[in-house]
Amino acid sequence: MYPLCDANLAGYPERAVRRAQQLGRYHLLDRIAFGGMAEIYRAKTFDATGQPHLVAVKRVLAHLAEDDDFIQMLVDEAKIASVLRHANIARVYEFARAHGEYFIAMEHVDGKDMRTVLERCRTKKKPIPAEHAAYIGAEVGAALHAAHSAVDSRNRPLRIIHRDVSPSNIICSYSGEVKLCDFGIAKATLSRVTTKTGVIKGKVKYMSPEQALGRKLDHRSDVFSLGSCLYEMLTRIPPFTATNEMDLLIKVRDAKYRPVSELTPGIPPELEAIADRCLTRSRANRYQTAAEAERDLRAFLRKFMPNYSRSHLGRFIRKSFAQEIERELRMLEEYVLTDEPSDDIGENLMGADDNFEPPEVPFHPKPTSVSIALPQSDFSSASNFTTMPKVEREEDIHAQSTVILEGGRKRQAPPSVPPPRTRGRTQPPPVPQPRGPTRPIYDEDLHSAPTMIIDIGRMRSRNRG
């Protein structure tokens, strides 16, 4: 079930090429991320005019296909993201089932997620420059405000709360675009999977105090998480660290952290003040909307670097990952599509209901298809021709896996089941295991902590016992 090498294809006598595998409307190219729940592929497809487009396909692993709650969570994610049309939110096209497999098709953003950018900065022992951090924070603030204020087709508020704003869910493209993605655990009126009282979801390190306490959330929780990301961009370390999840929850709850200027001397005080206001424990004293945080960040940027534009960020990202860009371009040239693409585009599982009308999917597996008529504006953004983030380690997945803690014990998802052997194709090689890096100035195990679902009540009962 993986792209295969074929050195005997007609027209390519002198070098090996890779044949893409079709899944629904899409032809899977290279696998760019892998985790305990899904694997993400770069994929090629076509619009109504026959123009090719790169998209990202998140394919659910076989052992989770029977988990109804997990599948419903993915349906919720696809519904929420599909109704959000904003330049700073990665678009979702469909959640579908084809050939017995479930997958989400998403906008392809050619760049790196912020977690990967931060790891590169830690390697170089340099924080992200203040102007880039302010710009990225402002763009994420714009994305959050768009989500928080979104309404449905009947002009009813969707009340979306992302709940998982973190570096791995912020993507910076090589052209300088900033995209917020992964609404997998977002709360909205479109969601059918409900959260029990006292159960929290998200990456603990980037949670708000009220989220860590399992309380009812509003959009100001995402503002706090934005502050945590801004803090880490300015200092190279998260504001809250600990050796275990329970201690980390306590630190997040108390919202006490070292000043930015203490860790990175020379940071403009105006920018530090913005981060501090986002990270205020009291919701009443925090920025009341993400738009307020965005406004102050852009005002700082106009004062600090008046001529700044997104091209400055693009140059910074391209320079940081020059070797990776060259390698990715060479790899994409190796793929060819199947000679006879199938018309089987699968079944879109985002069914219509009182709150949701699924958008028409603008793609087809064959370049000659003219069955879909679309307004030109749907493809006016350059980001539609770009790619999802390619992480440096294949085993890391952009949308990190969920871990469930019951009674203080961590229960991991069962090991992934390798794809079945298909006729005429060999089994793929095993997924390489991560190698232990040189220990940096932060705790790597906690830095790479996945999105979690934690039952606070059970954890406290166990500690009292």
C-alpha cells in the first residue's frame, strides 16, 4: 500500500521512477509523516480544468478504522475545517472512505511546521528573530479570530474553540504564509463527540490554566495557547516544563514562568508585554479576543520593522531548510501516475444535517475530467499548489497521536498494523525508529508530547490513594 519503485516503465529507460498509488480522487506520492493514528501522504489530483494540484492526504491506520468515536472525531475535524475559509487556516476538502480505507484530504502547505522550525533553532542555539515571531503570532491570531467568530450557512455562531494551538499545528510555508491546522479536538456546534466533565484534551504544555483544570472553555483559552507558542519562539523553550504530566499540569495551572527577557536578553519590551498578556492566568486580564492580540502584534511590527512583509519570513524558512527543499523537489520528479486512473472516488462521509452542508469537492483523479464546474476564486491562492509540511523524521506525524490516561496510567494506541500485501507488490520496509538526540536544554520527551485526553478525577483519586 505504499508507492513503489518501477525501473521498467515505458519512457523512463535510464532511471528508476516511482508509481503513485490511487486512493479516491488522489494519487499518493511520498509519505511525509507517520504516527500511531494516521499517516500523511503528499498527493496529486486534478481540478475541473485538468490543472494538477498537490494536496495532503491523512490516511487512518487500519486498527483504528473500527473505532467509531475516533472516526466521528475525524468527521468533526473535517466539517469544522471545511467551513472555515481564511488565508491563515489550512483548508480541508473531504473526509472520505475508498477501497475500505478512511482518509482526510487537506490543503498542501509547502514548508515546515513550527515545531520543526523551533528544533532547527535549538540546534543553532538561536531563537526565532523577534520580527518573525511577531508576524507568525499575528497571523495565527487572525486565524483564531476567524475560527472563533465563524458562523454557519444560517448565520448561527459555530462557537469553535481550537483547544490544540501548538507549534506542531502552525505551518510556515517557504513563501512566508502561516497556516493554522488540525481541528481534530476542536469544540464547536458541529461536533458530535462530546467531552465529559473533568476530562481535558490537548497538549499539556500549551494548555491554558482553565483547560488544565478541566473547566469549561471559551475562546480566551486559545489566546493563552497562542501566548505559549509566542513565548517559545522568543526563548527556544516552552513557558512550562516538568518531568511528568501531573507536575506539568500544576505548572500550567499556576501559570508561572521565567520572564522572556531573562532567557533572551534584548527582546523588545513591547513584544514581551504582549506575550505576558496572552499568558495571564486570569481570563479577565488576558486579551479578550485573538483579534486584540493580533492588533498589538501588528502594531509592534510596524514600529519595530516598518517594511516587514511575508517574503521576509519566506526567506528565513527557505534559508533554514535549503537542503530539504532541494531534496523534496528531486523526489517529486520521480513519480508517475497510473496509466488508467479509476473513476472510483470513494464516499465523502461529511453528510449534510441541520447545521452543515458539505462543500463540493473540487477534485477528480483524471486530468481530463470536466464534470465539476468551479469559480476561479477557489484556486486563486498560491497555497493550493503547495505541500503539507515534511517533517525531518518520518515517524513524527504532524497531527500528533492522542494518548489516553486512565487512573494515572498511559494507554498507548496499539502498534500500527502494516498494510496488507497486494498482488505484484512487495511489503514496505519497517518504519525506522527514532534515534536519541543529544539532550538539549529542554526535556525532549515532554517537548514531543502528543495531544492527550486526561481524566483529572481518576488521576487525583490515584494520587490520594
